[in-house]
Amino acid sequence: MTSSSSLSRGYAIAVVSAAILSTTAIFIRYLTQTYQMPPLVLALWRAGFVVLTLVVVLAVLSPARLRVERRHLLYLIGYGLMLAVFNAVWTLSVALNGAAVATVLVYSSAAFTALLGWWLLKENLGWVKVVAVILSLTGCVLVSGALEAEAWQVNAVGILTGVVSGLCYAGYSLLGRSAAQRGLNPWTTLLYTFGFATLFLGAINSLPAGVVPGTAAQPADFWALGSDLTGWGILFLLAAGPTVAGFGLYNVSLSHLPSSVANLILTMEPVFTAMIAYVLLGERMNGWQVGGGALILAGVLFLRIRQGRRIQSQPAPEPSGQVVAYTD
């Protein structure tokens, strides 16, 4: 059974990850609208800059983490494919639906992760987790302003894309948990998954125009930013900042928490997005949005308190120190 200190560490890391990741939709929306950058071209460059950043940082700080055992390569290739699909669909969803609706739809992953974690990883699905999922999903809807009719004036492709992004996020979370159980270092995992994702995204963007929505229609689309240094700087900042730190810390949190719990904590992201918009853009939250933020926080706190109490009531941990799924 996971110790209380490990549980607290996992929660803290996941919360910081949510705060960092809350800026990604803002970056993506700005780049696709300002520069008319095809969404999947943006996803390709973003993944490539992530790899560049990680190679440089790890080469300086921990060269050993640049290497991985050959027996893990096939698994990491599959993980990279899932990441490529998730990044592509999520970026396309933001472009099609806007940041608010896209955020709501991607956090359908909380329910997907809980159900798939129960089915595939044998993570128990108790009533506490179900209540937390309901509270968090309801809060996401309210915070993102999805109750407003105009927010849903999107086509069927946009809605379907958003739901698929949630399913892909759930898949990414489950694979991250599996990687932690395999003993893979989270930063090494991040490097290789984004490396393979870059290759897959490059292949997708090389398909004939129109085969996949949001890809490069012509070779010039790969250089949509042209010589605009500001645009390239923002794109690099998106990759080196919230993507590396956010996804990296999320992978670390999966070393301490079941995938369903970590993904539930990340539903706090819309709350942080609203706070950033308030501070930087002067946007004000209405009563529904404040209530939604309270529901998300209530869901996470409820889950944390119940799990903490359960750990305290359990016998001492086994000497192996293995992390096992929670029963709640």
C-alpha cells in the first residue's frame, strides 16, 4: 500500500502539473488564430521542440537518462503513437472548438481513465472515485462556460474531436502509469515518447492534403510562422515550458498515484486557466464559474481525504514497497 507521504507527494506534483498545463490551450489558440498555423503542424513543431529541450537538459544534468533499455523500445513506440494521436486531436479540438469547449471535452478523460484503469490496470473503482469524477466533470463544464449556448455553436466534427481527445488523454494516462510500474524514469519516458510522437506527426503531416484534417496542405505550411521571431519564440516557449514541465511532472505523479486519481487532479486545470485569465487578462469569473471551481476542488479534496483516512486505517506496508491501486 502506498504511504501517506507518497500519496501527498503525488497529489502535490499533480496539482503543480495542472497549473502548468493550464496555459497550453492559450498558447495553441493564439498560434492557430494569429498565424493561421495548421493545428497538426503546430503539434509537430511542439513535439520536436520538446525533444530538443529534453536532449539538451538531460545531456547536461543527467546523461544516463538519455538511454533506455532495448526491451522497452517497442512499448515506448506504442506510447509515442498514443501521444502523437492525443496531441494532434487535442490541438485540432482547440482550433475547432475554442479553448473553453475543448477543455471541457478533453476532461471527459477523467471518466474514461477511471473506467479503463479499472478494466485494464485493475485499479478499483469505488464510490468515492465515482463521486469525485462527477464533481470534477460538472465543475469543468461550469468553469469553462460551456453552459453558454454560443460556446457550443460547433460542428459535429468539432464535438467528436473533443470527445476523442478525452479518450486519448485517458490512454496517455494509463500508459504513463504502466511506464511507472515498469520502472521507467518519467523524464526518459517523456523524451522517447515525444521523440517517437514527432516521427509519427511528421508522417501524418506528409500525407496528401485533405486526408487528415488540420495537416499541412502544402510544404509552405510547415513554415507558417515564416521569419516572425515572436511566433517562433512563443512556439518554443509552449514546448519548453508548459509541455515539458507539465507533462513531465504528470509522469512523475503517476509514479505515486493511480492513473485515475492523477487524471482527476488534472481536472483542476480549468480553474487555473480562469485564475490566469483573471490576473493577466482582467477576465472575471461569474457565479457559475466560481461554483464550478469549488466543485472541482471539492472533488479532489474529497478523494484525498478519503484515501488518506483509508491509508491510516490499513496495516503497515509490505516490505516490497510496491505501489498498488487504491480501493476507493
